[in-house]
Amino acid sequence: MPVVARVVLDSPLPQLDRLFDYRVPAELEDDCVPGVRVKVPLRTGARMSDAWVVEVVAADAADADTTFAGELSPVEQVVSPVPVLAPEIWSLARAVADRAAGVASDVLRLAVPPRQVRAEKAWLARDPEWSPPSVTAGPVAGYAEGVLEALVTDHGRAAVAALPHPVALHPVAVAPSPVALHPAPAPAAPEPGPDPVWVPGWAATIAQAAAHAVAAEQSAVVAVPDFRDVTDLERALLAVLPVERVVRFDAKQTNGARAKALLQARSHAVVAIGNRTAMYAPATDLGLIVVWDDGDASFVEPRAPYVHTRDVALVRAAQSGAGLLFVSHARSTDVQRLVELHWLDEVAPYRQPTPKVIPTVQQGGAEGFAAQARIPSTAWRAAREASQHGPVLVQVASPGFGTGLVCAECGERAHCRVCGGPLGQPHRGATPQCRFCGALAVGFRCPTCGNGTVKPVGQGAQRTADELGRAFPGTRIVVADGSRPLDEVPARPSVVVATRGAEPNVPGGYACVLLLDGERMLAREGLRVQEDVLRFWTGAAAKGAPGSEVYLVGIGGRLATAMATWRLDVPAHDELVDRRALHFPPAVRVATLTGTDDAVTAAVEALGDTLVGDVLGPVPVEDDPVPGTVRAIVRFPYAHGAEVAATLKAEVIRRSSTRRVLPGGNRRRAAPTLRVRLDDAEPFAEV
């Protein structure tokens, strides 16, 4: 009986975002299985398109599902017999694209790397009898007895507060693959065990929870924001699991390494770790999904359909029934909403010492005017004493020498002559450079007074390090920022000046932590400024050793109280209450419509009044490269999400299918007249 393959085309065109039926020739039936790459004709035999096979059915079953009465075109070629698209990943991509009014092939590009022949040959030649070492998981230290283990075993859903200090994991002896055993003489003396591995508390929490899933021969998928977190988590996992059970899906990997990891994850139960793309990793009997620090901006996918990793995790957990853990120090408002809906349970460390956070503003009576200094005297004395016997962490807001440059004569702010951005200096005496475009301001002249000299204002990481170097003679000063990344510094006397998010680890933790420039961090415009600042502070405070002091400089009020008491769910609750009153996300869902005036207006009219709560705009978009572009923001309840997404996608397809080729012999099509992005909070940063 003839066989029909249903394929999804590798095309970003929204009008092609559906399954197409193709006849499978007899000579390709053995290799044309679900998940393989194929080439199929598109409209004419001379135009070929890459595709993935989603399912293979008999011809009579295909005829029952379609009204097409003609002859199907045949599959041209099976590119590789190795199935790279797992059925659950296709279901995930389809659901994620539908939720975001996007195209499934855009999601599949994140999930499936380009073909790598060497990795496929190695996978085909693997030993089918080989099995990785078994795993025995112990209790998750620091939490109420059996609570987190039960959540993992019973596939529960929870918002987990990470351990707030570095943890020493003792590597376990893992039995190798089964081998022939021979009698051996007893050793004269026991060999010393391996040294403990110091990892952040959050990494230890996730590693031990993932070990419970692997011990039950179930896979786990863990997504973290950046490469530093991937390194920390991998070290923690390798301390409790054999190396064969840990697979990386990292943006810094080559395509060959990504292809090898994808095939390895489909072979046996593993822990797949990485950044955004790790959430699309295939898994054998998925049992656990973990997202660390879901509020980090790195989880926002910059390419269409712009789906946040948190939303991908929620969709995959609903489809697979796996356990779901959101682990963090400071909770995001999105997770807080799910907790208040009782969709997530709250899990916190059990009788664990919390960081000793001291807000210096609350010591104003004893400090006097010294409390207004960048580093108050109490924090200064504590850092000086701690630097005698261990490392001290100083977190600052900005890299470089200063936060900006001004004219030395009139005080006018110095701006770039190319793009108008602010000028800065990476270090003392360096040529002024634009912070936006990087252009060097050689021969700068003030447009107001004509003076050619500038002076720095504010204090960046380098200037702070210079001042601390003079104040702490004989002490090693280390600078860690985006241009000088450090993963770890030794546990010896030193002062580490780091920008937010770039703080290196220390075995055992820092002896003291200073959190500076908090008022500058909070002065930034944006909807999630408070959430971001709390994440920066708690991430740095959690790197301190147990019992170490953390000084929060220049900040008082409810944020300082939340830090001092380590009740980090309170600011998230208060922020969510304000969002509900203002109808801002995540209290409601939003859709941003950008395009021509008639296209945006037609899309809003297509939604009607029954689906949306209210519409903001349309208003002109001044910084858009296409003249006449407008933008409208549609706010709607979560219950109408599927209908709104389907309606907007239909409008995008209608507008895209009516585009014409540009005149003048140019074969390039005109720009899209309608662009849709769901759950984008950036437009509210301008409010």
C-alpha cells in the first residue's frame, strides 16, 4: 500500500506553517521515518525545500484526512536516516508557535541544529548493548525532609528558594559499566577520598533534584541564563552523576557538539543543561524540568516568535506531565502570579542560615554624614577587616573608569559625534569612546564652549578598583566585568570589584560583600527594574560565606527590609498588586502590533471587543526604519490567549500572502506590513 509522509517545511513564511502530504517512493520507505530530514518539491519540481517528517501514514488514512483529490508529489530525497526531530519536540514547537502567533519552523531552528555527518555516523555505529552507569540519589540537603524529593518523584510543580550560600559537594563513587570482576588483594590502607567541590547553593539544589530523576531512569532538562551558570551547574552535576549522564546544550558549542548532544539525549536518561535552547532538548521519559532565575533577561528569545523560556517550560510541563521547578533567590512577578493561583507550591530551605544583610541607611543615626558616603564607615571597616583573612566582593553598577564624561570647563555632558551616545573611558587616560557605537572621540571639542578636555563623572568598576587599591595597600585588587570575565578567584585575601552579574565564585564564599550603587540601578527606566535589582543583589549576597556580612549601601524602605529579612516574596507580591491595578503584565497578556496604519487597524478590528480588554494606540514609531510605522498594544486576559493568537496569526498570513515583488525588476519582496509579538513587556518601559 502506498505510504504518505506528512512534513513541516523549513520555511519562515506563515502561509506555509502547516503539514504537507507527500508520497513516499518505494525505495525510500525504509529510511523515511518520523523525525528524519528530507527534501521535497515545492510548487514546481525545480524548487526544493528542506523539511522534517512529522508522521508517516498509509495512503488511505491520509485520504480520509484531506480533501485533495489529485496525485501527491513524491519525496525527493531522505537527507539522513537519523531521526533528529523527536515527536515530543514537534508537539512542543507546534504549541509554542501557536501560543505566540508564530511559525513552528522558527522554533525548530532553535531545537534542531544543522546536519552534522560525523555526529550521525558515530551515533549509527554506537554499541546498542552499552548502558550508562546507574545512579543512586541521596536526600536534597537543606530542605525539609523529603519535600523536594517528593515533588520530583511525584512530578509536582514548585517555586523553590535556592540555598543562599555556597555548598561543598562530595563527589560520589560511580560504578562503571558492567565488567568482568576478578579477585584482588585488599588494599593496605584506605585511599583518601576526592576533595569537595564548591558550587553555588542554587547549583547544588538543582543537581541533587536532577539526580533523583536520573535515579528513576527519567531525564531532566535544566535551563540557566548564561555560560557562567552552565559551568557552575555542570560542576555540581558531575559531583553527583557520572559524566555520561550530563549533556550540554550551550550557545558556545559548535554545531557538531550540539548535534552529538541531541543524539545522546535521545539514547538514555540524562540531564540536559544549557541556556534557552536546552528547553527544546529531546529527553527519554522526561521526569523533571528546571528553570534557574527565570527573571533573567537572557531567557527572552531575541528571534521570532520571541517566546520566553519560562513559557516554553510551562507548555512542556503541561504536555509531558513532568515535574516543574522554578528555582531562584528573588522571585519574579510571573512566578509569584502562579504561586498565588496555587498552580505552584512554595518550597524554601529548612532552617538554613540566611545572609546577614545590613542596610547602611538604617545606621544613619550612628554614622552621621558619613552614612551618605559611597562606602559608609561601618561597611569600610568590615571590608578592611575581612580582607585580612579572605576575599571581599564589591558589586558596582557600571564597568569602565567612570559612568560618563563631561566638559572640564562648562560641565556639559560629552556625547558621540557619530550616534549621539554618551562617551566613557574604559580606564584612566584612555581615549574617550562611545558606549553605544564604540567610536573613538579623538580630538573631542565641547560644542558649547569649545574646550577640548574632559573629566570623568561617576565611578565605574575600574575607578572603584583604583580607589580601593590606594585605600587597601598591599591587598590584591581584582576587577571582573564583561571585558574581563572571571569564573573563580582563590580563597585568599583580596578585594574583587565586579559589575552586576559578573561576580566570580570563591570556594567557601566571600568573607564580606558590599553592594554599591543601588540607587543608580533603581533609577533605570523599565517595568522590571525592581525585579532585576533584587536579582543582582541576592545573587551577590548568596556568594558570601555562611555568617559573612552583606552591606547594602544607600537603599532603604521595603526593598532593604526584604533583603535584611530575606523575605524576597514580599516585593514580588507588592509589585504584582500594582501590576493588577494598572493592567500591566503579567497580570494580563499583551500583544504588540507593529506595521502600517491600515494593517494594525485591521488586526485590532479583527480581534473585536469580546477578546481584548483594551487597546493602546496606534501611535507612530519614531525609531522604526520604515516610514509611517505605527504600533498598538492590545491587552487581553489569559483565558482568551488561544483565540487572540489564532486571530492575529490569520491576519499576519493574510497580509504576508498579499505582498508583491518590489517594482523595478527587484525580486525582493516588500517588507511585512504587520508584525506581531506576544507577551512583550518592553513597550511599557517607556511609560
